[in-house]
Amino acid sequence: MDKEIAKSLARLTALKANIPQHNVGKKYADEFNSVVNILEEFSGDNLVEFKFPESEIKPIVVSFNMISGSKSYSAESFCDREYLLMKLDGVLGYFTLSLQPNEIKEQIGFHVE
């Protein structure tokens, strides 16, 4: 396995293990997309369906006036934790499936030309 791909997969694994339980900031989605871009470059695969969409990163409601119905939003943008985890699992699963068969073949002595 290419070292850049291995490093990128390690970064995704670390990202997954360290996503906060609440208020997942934009920086986590940005980091995810940055790593997916690297994986795309070094693997040669089109990974656009795995990227976290910018449209899913938005401010959250921080206060609500029940009388007027007005809302105040955070200055910082956030993303949905479960959706980001789904995207992470998708990329990690894809590379697990695409890399594993060759490694298993090499371990048991098969050589495919």
C-alpha cells in the first residue's frame, strides 16, 4: 500500500476516534474533505460521493425568542456528527475492501498478473 494512502487512512481513523459528541465544528468536515482529496489524488479513484457536502455545514440556533419567533445563530458553522461518521465509515470501508483482497493474496502466495 502506498505510504500516502496509509497515512491518510490513519488520519481518518484518528479523526473518527476524536469527533466531539456535540457541536462538531466545520474544521472536522474540512479535515475530512482534505484527507479524501489526498486519497483521491494518490489512489487515482474518484471519491466525490464520499466527500462531506458544504451544504451540510451551517450555523446552529443558539437562542429562540418564543414571542417573536426570531432565532439567533452561532457565528461558527457546524456539521451533523452522524452524517460525518457515515461518510468516514464509507471511505474507510471502501479502502478496506479495495486493499484487502490484494494483501490476502500476497500473504497466501497467490500472484495475479
